[in-house]
Amino acid sequence: MKKSAFRKFDKVCDILALHKLNPARLIPILQAVQEEYRYLPEEIIAFIASSLHVPAAKVYGVATFYSHFTLKPKGKYVFKVCDGTACHVKRSMGILDAIREKLKLKEGESTTLDLLFTVETVSCLGACGIAPVLVVNEDVHGQMTPEKTVILIDHILQKEATHE
Amino acid sequence: MTPTLTIDQQTIPITGERNLLELIRKANIELPTFCYHSELSVYGACRLCIVHVEGRGLLSACSTLPQADMVVKTQTQEIRNMRQIIVELLLARHDQSCTTCPKSSNCQLQDLAQKLGIKTNRFKLRPNSFPIDESSDALVRDPNKCVLCGDCVRICSEIQSVGAIDFANRGSAAMVMPCFGKDLSKGECVYCGQCARVCPTGAITIKSEVEKVWGLLDDPRSFVIAHIAPAVRVALGEAFGFESGQQTVGQIIAALRLLGFDKVYDTAFTADLTVIEESTEFISRLEQGGPLPQFTSCCPAWVRFVEQFYPEFNKNLSSCRSPQQMFGSLAKSLIPSQINRDRKDVKVVSIMPCTAKKTEAHRSEFITGGERDTDYVITTQELIRMIKQAGIRFGELESGSFDMPLGFKSGAGVIFGSSGGVSEAVLRYVVNKSIDFLEVRGIDGLRETSIMHEGREIRLAVVSGLHQARLLLERIKKKEVIYDLIEVMACPGGCIGGAGQPVYHDESSRKKRAKGLYENDRTMELHCAQENPYVQELYTTMLENPGSKKAHSLLHTRYKNRKRNIGEDITISAASENRKVEITICFGTHCFQKGAQTLTRQLSDYLHINQLNRWVEIKASFCYEKCQKGPLVKIDSQVIEQATMDKIVSQLLMILKV
Amino acid sequence: MNNQSFIDSTLNVIQAEYEKQIQLLTHRITICAGTGCVANGSLKVFDAFRTQLNQRQLLVSLILKDEQRSTYLSKSGCQGFCQIGPLITIDPGNIFYTAVSENDVDEIIEKTILKGEFVDRLLYKDAFTGQRCTCAHDITFYKKQQRFVLEKCGKINPDDIREYIYHEGYRAAAKACQELSDIEICSFILESGLRGRGGGGFPTGLKWELTRKQVSDNKFIICNGDEGDPGAFMDRSVMEGNPHGVIEGIIIASKAIGAQEGYVYVRAEYPLAVRRMKKAVEDARKLGILGQHILGSDHSFDLIVMEGAGAFVCGEETALIASIEGNRGIPSPKPPFPAESGLSGKPTLINNVETFAAIPLIFNCGLEFYNALGSEKSKGTKTFALTGHVVNTGLIEVPFGTTLRHIINDIAGGVTNEDGSVSIDALKAVQIGGPSGGCLTHEHLDMPLDFDSLKSIGAMVGSGGLVVMNQSTCMVSMARFFMQFTQNESCGKCVLCREGTRQMLELLDDIVSGQATPRTLLIMEELAVAIQKGSLCGLGKTAPNPVLSMMKQFREEYEEHVIHKHCPTGQCVALVPLKIDPDMCKGCSACLHVCPVNAISGSKGKPYQIDINLCIKCRACIPICKFKAIKGA
């Protein structure tokens, strides 16, 4: 554990060095850091701000503007339900409802307490040809239905159970 | 021939105006706007200054370049409708408690709604209800009243280069806030209050101490002293129909007496004292070879700026307290015995043009025996409110005069209120003559001059606005410029443009206020601080010499490194044992480049291999201000310069053995 | 080194080598690896081919090398017909298989590769003719299109720069860099009549000329790949399928305006496009096509691929610049236009992906050919993302001036009803241009589609999303959907867009929930017009378009919602008639007292009824009922 905490911090330094501490590269820097931590921890934002000589309030402003940045840890499996027009007319919201119900997420919650799942909507993944689309981490699932989604979650739960 | 254009049937010449809005103002039409300020970048967000340009339709005047032969209309049904919709939209999101808002009657949104005759709102009222941030001693942030014009954000970054607040979130969730949405006092704010000055509504206001002052005045045990800063006297009258710059000090004194203050003194007295102490310090630095340049320290926002962003220059700040703090400390050591009362019964209230002064009064260095040297600071605006509240007809008052001796001053102390004033006062002391140094007066971002003193050229620079100060500091760091004395005031134009003053919207009132101060100086008997007989007497009776030990204990102070006050050091690797060694590695830019990262990596590996992890904690920190000697590593309290693995390991083993 | 020698020394050499390698191939299996097919499992098909060919000891090459005769297993970008993916093409024969799974691979090898026979069930069965098509170009979906920009997408291997060069790639750029002056390039593009594909349709040549004329020590180019319209994926497909085509267009532009540095800003939701573009840039750099003295000329130009971070508004030029500079993606007032003062305050040319991709093609086909494509004032072709209730969905390309009827009937194969039947009568509306566009109906079916015709009816080409909606679609819910989108994506800077879209959404919510009055429609129109006229940037100015256009085309449907509290399609749940379940009702009369319009009647102790003609669906009775007897779907 201790070692990995260091590794992550080490990586942040590498990222900053790679971008030559250039404030204009703030977005790629934050992206790379998020890749490492899966979210943007507060002290790391402060560290980046100090390193780039940019006010922390500005970095925070950038981090909260773009929907890809997250300031809270996300689950191991991130479900993105596409709500682009094509998916929407093919009833993608039914899929979202099915996932939320299956995961017993309450109003306003997007991540399960065990940090296993995060559910969010995105506005078009550009895979309209196979609408409605659900993306789990990097995997794109096309022509989804609420039923298929529930099966998918069950598979993941099974896999997680056998791993433990 | 000068090109012209038509504005509401008037032909107006174009003479290099940056945008239509300025030109329309020239045509004597005041377009409503929240987000346009001539001193800030064009933002174009409020959409209120929309005008109709023939052939091009509706355009925002602030972002449209004037072109020859344009035909502009500022009043059409379409435009009126549009403004009405905009104001209704803003009101629908706005806090609905106008009557209890500190900005009521001074609020641009309220004013505009009234002008537009808005009686009902066709939209759904969805006011926000975020918590109000009262964490700082100077300012109150009420996000529920914010119209997101961004004036505060831009003045904080563009004019002050602080960036304590910025926009966060997006769309209808967008808000202005300090970093991480924390309280203002947890961030990088220097409390200059310029944000409050430009805020069109009550979203950022001055934290009022009026109620507390009323409390003092009502308390029979308290002996309440007021002292008035120079800039206040040329601005307060504005609220009572006087011209900007017009002297109303007599009326202010009279009003303060009516309000119940026991004594009314002049901050310019301690400004005179500051001149002497600061000049003495400067001359001694010249003789002892530094450290130079010496920075003035009267402006608390500037002092905080240095401590926070450039602590390596802390040593360059004059050790003199500001006139406000000199006054508090002096008054509380002199007056109790004179009136035969306890020190704690004597209360000092300063009347300041400034919000940062409120924070300064709370600094721990200025607390003596558990009591603040300056008990309360009220701004010009707050005093105006007190006068109005008491129903005093300010304009009709018979002039009063200051109490002595702390009400006596030379012109040098008075001009402190304008940018360049401190420098001029110091120069008059150094050359020991009352001459005007016109080079340091004015409104340019940077002014400079030099004089010969004992065969040596003394180079002096004056800046106001912290962005200007930052530029200068960076040039000094790169050794592009060399100065001996630098005066910095955080607010553009100096204290006359302070955030506690009556709100002004263009530079002209600042110029008039400055003129008022110099006029005051001109009509006074004495112009040099050292000529002030009461100051001379003070040295004889109490302070001995300028720069004496006694003077130091009462009139001087120390500064702190306040860098990286957001969050703590980052723990990279935590130790599990209670008896642990803490290794902090500097990750400031210099140390970073000199291999702090490699060092951390090696150290981490070393601890891992030798199974020392649970005894040793590694942390990352920022800048120990010894960049030349980097990489810097701190083991417990021991700082290792030019650190190498060998140095670290041997020190570590030594500690672990013990 | 002059141009001739770069073509000779590099491009011709690569072309000749590649030709030789192709000659050595026994077969080429091209597997679509666009986002759609990957989602359908095309990578598994790819792996299955590799292992099974290996098992059969057939030599497989994944990169073309001139060694032995082998089967070339290649990936391609999106072929457009994602719905029936994974798609594979086998050469020789140009055999086109659809919906291939890894279980089909063995049979394909056995029959097609080894024996040259078709696997019939994998061939596409044309809905019109009922015939099995062996080649893609026999399929009506493809046959009725004119693929120009998309021509190479889906055919070539996007990760192999040599194949792009083999197909005459980078010759136009080499010519432009060496032989043509900046003025000549600009006037050539102006003459071509090309207009920006990003939305507004501004003449590309004019934009280039404006930027060219600026005097500056440095200029920038930005390729706008922040395709954010929900329901559009043309730029993604082009970047994934033919990244070098985009790069070549950018290089020509860089020479035309005198830029030394460029950015390709790709939407974050497109990780594959980012990877392909990055690889293409690296490969081009290795060959001296990007970098110092490119293509053997004295022109220097380099490209950086930057990934967006999720903000639709960054498609707007000034917001895009802010984002590249590391700021919040917030638009600034224009002027100054980016052509005068853009990135880092320098003159900056911003064009969209499809525009850049068209540039080398126009050079290669010549003005005469290009001028003949499209309509009078909108030259060339346009790609559309065809989605919604149609038989064939996917990525298509047609010349400007094509009618909607042609697209829907001939290419898309007709409109599908909820029950799956197909007929043009099922068409209710087509949303064009996404959340900034408007909707078209039956009356526009025969109108030639181009920039100007669409603008004249309050719609726009936008980036080219075409969403076909059948009669089951509620136009109020659709308008609400688009308004929700723009409201979410508003940057929050200007009052009209930030607060205005929020209020519009509230008004639409009122309509779909039965809370609206005729005044609601009035306020909505007033507000919509104010937002259109007064907003700071294009996002705000176009945000009310879908609502206004739908209100215009479907006024009756809106009024039906507002006045009669009735949703003709039944999609607005809150407007479904309320009913009292007689089995659950205890006849307590609580509902009767709360009903503001006396729509409930009955006598105590017996089940009550609601008169649906009187009921205004205020739903006040639902929570009052202790027995949960009142239901409204």
C-alpha cells in the first residue's frame, strides 16, 4: 500500500515534468492524473496548482467545468448510459432506471457504497448506429435493453464474488 | 476628418474608443451593465448593454468595435423587452430579501429592476440557498446574491493577480467561489476587498463592525478613541452630496463626537511616525548594505501578498507596523495613564478606507495581553451608515477639530492616502526639505525616481495594484531592475481607491480624491514628518531615538511565511509507528528541477528494502525559500541543503539509532 | 531537397513497395474496427481469424511485409452500417459479410478463403430486392449514397500510413507545400465553393484568406473534432477511419495561412479516434510529413492531438481556444474573431474535421469535378449520421441538394413503426442539426437539403445529425430532451443562456406534467426569441431552435398538452388519464374534496369516479388517497 501511494505521487511528478510545468497543459495534466488516481484528490489539485504557479481556485474551476473530471472516487465499474438523441428515442432512460434499481441507488446517488459501481449518463458516445448504447469502463455494449443490462450486472457481481 | 457614427440620432465622433459602450456613454447615455468595467477585460456576459446596430441586429455594446457610419439605437421596444427579460431571469434566481441586504439602495440589480419598472416576474422563482461565508474578518460572501458577472473574479486575477476566487461548476450550477468551495479565509485572499467594490449586488460585502462599535459607545466603562485615516476625509463627503476630493474632515470629527467617541485623533499622526521609523530603517539598510530594496509595509493586503506568494521577500518588508497598528499600540500605552484608567478600558476604533485593515487588526502580533491593539476597524462606508443611522445632518455640521496631541500631523502624513504619498513623505525626510516630488504622483502603474543621498543614488519605485507589484517582483527576481525603496499599495491609486470607500465606478473620482489630499498638504503649515513637534516630543519623552529598542517593541513587527496555506503537506508514505521520523521533501519548482523526485524515489526504495517504512513518513512540501541550495529535505526539524541520498541516509540512521 | 524528390524519394518508394506487397497477398480480410463494430464484437472476430488461420497453418500477416504469400488481416475504420456489424470484407472478390461472430470464422475460412465460396447466411439480404448482396456496393444503403469524404473510411487500414500513401495520399499536400503559394491555395479553396461543415456553413476559402492576411510571427490551426451533437458521429468516423486524410487537409491549410503549429481537439468520448489520430501524427512525423521542413519544402508545421474533457460548448470556437489554453471552456465575445486573435492571441484558423478531410480530395479530384457536386451554393457532399426510427441506421454521405425523401426511403429503407412495419407515413419528423437545429416534416420531404434551404425554414445542417422520428414520438418530450441537453451543457457565462434555458426547461416540464396554461406557451416564445437574439455565443443563440421549430410544426400537439392536458402519443406519463381503481377505493370522499374542478363524483362508501373530460390532471387527489386507489400510469 505504502509503495503504491508513492508510485501515484511519483507519477504526478512525471506528468508535470512531461508537460514541462506548462499551465496551458492543465487539462492534459488533470486527465493524466485522473487516469492514475481515478479521480482528482484535493491535495493533488493543490500540488498541481502550486507547481504550475496557477491559483488553486482556477484549477478547481477547470476541474469542475468539464464533465470528465471527478472530485470523488468512482466505482470500479463505471456505467455510462448514452442519452444522445439516437439512444434517447430508443428509450435509453429505461436502461438507466433498470441499472439504478438493480444497484439500489437512491435519488442523487451515483456510486454504490462498496465503490463497485458508478452510474452516469453521457450525451452521445457517437455510436448511434447501435443505439441504445451502454459503456462499462471501456467496453461498448450496443443495442442494449434493460433486461440485458441486469444480466450484465449479475455477471459482474458473480465475477467479483469468485475473485474474493 | 474624424469618422462618426449615429447613436439615437446624435452624430458622435469616433476618437479611439475601445467599444461602442464607451462611445455611447460619450453621447450621454448610460447603458445598464453589470460586467463592464473600463479597468477590466471585456467579458460580455450580462447582455444588458445590448443595442441595435442597423444591418447587424442586436449586439452587446461592450464587445462591439465602433465603426464609421454605424447607426446605433439604444432604445427600442425589442431592447427594452430584452433587458426586462434579463433582469427578470436574474431576479428569479436571486435571494429575495432585498430589504435586509447590506447593499440595499446601493445595489445595481435593485436599481435596474426599479428603472425598468418590473412589478412581477413572469418566470419561476428559484432562489438559491447556499450557506453564507462569514469566515473572514473583512468580507462576507453571499453566493445567493451573485449574478455571475465575474467582475470580482477578473479584478482579483487581472488587477490583483491573486486569484483567490474563481468560477466553479458549469451552466446553471456555475458559482463564484474560493478553491474547493471552501471558506474565503482558507484560501489565498489578501482581503483587499476590490471584489466587494466592483460587486454590483450584495454577493460580496464588507463585514460590518458597526454593531460592535455602537456597543462600545453605549458602554460607560469604555473610553472610545477614533482615528481617521487620510483617505477617508476626501471621500466620505460623497455620500452627503459633496464632490469627490472635497475635504470634510471637520464635519467627520464633529459627527464622531456626536456619535459619542471620547477622543478623535488622526491616523496621519502615526503616519508621520511611520515616515521617521521607516526612513531610519531605510538609511540603516543603506549603510549596512541591505537587504534592499526595502518595501513599504503600510498596506496590509500587500504585506499578506508578500507573505503568501513571495515569502523570500519577507526580509525586504519594512519592519514598521502600519500607521493603524502604530496608533493602536501607542494609544493604548499612552492614554490609560493620562486619563487614569485601565488599559482594557481604552478602546481604539480606526476609520479606514480599507477592508484589509480589519484583518490586520486581528493579526496575533498585534494582540497585547489578550486584547487587540486596534479593537475595531470600520470603513468609510460603515461610518457613513452610522452617521445616517444617527440622523446626523452631515452637511450642516460645524467643523470640529482633532484632539491633541495625536491629532496633529504634517502634510507628509496626509498624503499617505494616495499612491506615491509614502514615498514622497520618505523622500522629504531623507533630503530633509519640504519639496514636492511630482514624479511619484499620478496614476501610472509604475512610477520611479531617483535622488542623490550622501553621494549615493537612491532608486525608488512606486506601484499600486498587486498585479503591478507582482510584475515588479518578478523583474527584481530576474535582476532586470534594481531599486532601493519600493512603495506598494494593493488598491489601484492607493488608499483613496480602497474597497471601504464609497463605491466609485470610474477613475475620475479616484483622481479627484488624490487631488484633495495633495491640496490638503499644500495648505498645511508643515510638510515633513520630522517637523511634527508632537512626534518630536514623543521621541524625547518615550521612544528615545528612531529605531530604538522601545520604538521597536511598540512600532515594529515581524513577518511570517504563509506560503501554501491551502491544505497541508502531502503525505506520500505514511508511517504506522507512533515514534516516527518525518522526512519532508521540497517539491518547489527549483527542487523539483534539481531532482527532488528522483531522491524521493530512491528514498522510498531504500526504506522498502531496509524495511524502515513503518518508522519513517515521507511528505511533500513546498518551497523552503532556499532555492539556490536545493534540493532541500527536512528530517524532523533538521534541514539538509543540496540533499543527496548519502546525506539523508546518514542523518536518518543517526536519528533512528537514538 | 525539392518537392519532386520528396515524392520520388519517399511517396513513390512507399507506393511501389506497398504495391509489391499487395501483389503477394493471397487474401485480404478487412474487419471493421469502428466503435460500432467493436461494440458488436469485431475484435473477437479479428482474434478468431488470427488463431484459426494460424491453426490451419495459413500464413497471416498483420502488417504488410514483402516476405511470403500470405493472408492480410487488416482492421478498418467505420464503414457506416454499424447496425449490422461486425462487418468484414474479403478480397479478392470484395465479399461483404455482415453480423459476423467469432463462431462464423471457421466456416468463412473453410468456404470463402479456401474454396472461394460464399457463406450465404452472412451476406446482406437487401430489404428492397430481397436479394443476397455479395458486395457492399450492391447494397441499396451504399448504392444510393455518394461517398466522397468517407470513401477511404472502412476500406483502408487507418493505422498504416503506407496504405494512405499508396492511395495517392499526401501528394496534394506535397504539391501545396512546394509548388503553390499561400494565395493560390486560398483562392483554389474559395473557388471550390467548400463551406465549413461544422454548422454555420461559412465559406472555407474566405476564412482561410482572412487568416492568411493577418500579419503575425505565429499562427495556429485548430481542427475541431469536438463533435458534441448527441446523435452525430461523422467526425468520429472520419478520424477513426482516415486520420491521414484529416492531417493532409490540415497541412494544406497550414501552408495556406502560414501556421507552424496546429491542434487536433478530439472529444473525450472518442478514445479510439484519439488513439488513431495520435498514431497517425507520429507516423507522419517519422516520414517528414510533419515537423521541420515538411514534405521536402521549406514549410514547417507540427500537430498536437488534444483530448477534450467533456464539454459540448467547446465546439464553439472561442471556447475551444480557451480549453486548449488550459481554461474553462467559456466563449468570449466576437470580435475579435479567432482569425484575428485566437490561440495565445495569435491568428487562428479553426475548421471542423470533415472540412479538413475534404481538402486533399478536392485537390485530387479537381475543381471541375467538385463544382459539379452538390447544389448551387452548397458544393460537395455532406455526411449525415442517420439514426432513429428507420430500417437502416448508420453513417451516410450524399451530395448537397439531395432530398430527405431520397435519404429516408432509398438509403434508410423507410420509417419504422412501433410494430416494426415500414412506411413513409410513419414519419412524424426529422430532427436535423441536433440540439441547435430544427425539425423537418412531411412537407419538407422533397426539399433539396443544403445550408441555405435549411436555414430558410429555421433549421440548420449543424454537424449533420439526422434523427428520424415516427408517429409514436411526442414532440414536447423531444423538445424537452434537447432543452435538457443544452441546459446541461450551457457554460453558465451569459445570463440569457444560463438562466433562460433553465426557465425554458421548467416551462417544458410544466407542459409535460400538465401544469401549463396558455400563458406558458406565450412566455416560452418570448423567452426563446430573447435567448436566440441576445445570447453570447452560438450555443445559446441556437438553443431555442428545436423548441421553436417543433412548436411551429406541431402547434396543435403543444396545445393539446396545454389545454386538454392530453399527450397524443401517451409518452407524457403525467398526462395519462387518472383512474380510480374501484377495487381499492373505499369511498372515503377525501379525493372529492381536494379536486379543484369537481371532476370526481360518487356517493360515500362506494367507489368514486373521475370524469376525464373535467380532470385537469393536477394530481392533487393521488397523495390524498390513503388506499392508493387513484392511478395515472
